[in-house]
Amino acid sequence: MNFQKKIEGRSPNDSKAESTIVMLPSDANPKGNVFGGIILKHVDLIAGLVAKRHAGHANIVTASIDRMTFLKPIFIGNALILTARINYVKRSSMEIEVNVFAEDLDDNTRVHAATAFVTMIALDKYGKTTEVPSLILESDEEKKRYIEGEKRMITRLKEAGKL
């Protein structure tokens, strides 16, 4: 007899997140450019939040951050805006897409500064991978993101020699 609890699926909208942080002098170099590591910290934090919202019961850890490319600089005084959503779920792994924007608060302009795909893993209380809910895909856009996320996951696994 199998007593394992069936995990219900969840919509990507159930776990999406947005965060806004004003960049301060301590976040930047002497010329006013925000450190990439500060941006990566916030990317990792918001990806973890989305994964935790989706997985619920599990401890969430970062497995990888794909090709973080900084498209535009972010400066002291800018608002760092991060939007994050889950694209793909395997058994215990989740791909979270994080878009980073820089908003100049003096002239109200916003630029897309970076995108990252973060793979988060769900662990149980013993540190072993644990199953997470499947994704309930409602729109064509969600289905497209899922397929693209699956392709990226296969590429990651091949690069790591796990496929």
C-alpha cells in the first residue's frame, strides 16, 4: 500500500514575485556602478522565494544560474526591480526566470538590465531531493515557457554529464 501524499499541481501565477530595492553607495564601486554580485544576490533571493512558494514544504537550494548577462548598467540611486516566475518543473528541480530592470527615479525611465534562469532544487529534512508540485499550464505563453525551460534543463543536464 502506498501512503505517499499526492502533490497537487500549481499555476505559475501562484508563485510569481516582484521586488524593488533602491541601490545605495555601499552597493556600488567608486564610479557608481552597482556590483554584479549585489545584483546576483537579489536574483538568487527572489528565485528562492518563487521556488519556495511553489514547493511549499521543502528546503530550497540553488543548483545553477544560467549565463547571467548584464545588458545595461545599474547605478547608485536606481531602483533595482526584479520580476520572477517559474517556467519549468521536473521532479525536484524548478527553473525560475528572473528579469532585472533598472529604473532611474529622477526621470522615471526603466531599462531591462539582465535576465537569468535559476535552477532551484527542493530538499527534504534529510537533505535528499523531494518531489515538488507539477505546473498547471493555463495559457499558450505558459506552455511555451515550459517547453523552452525543458529544453534549457536538458542542455544543463547534458553539459553536466548527467544525460
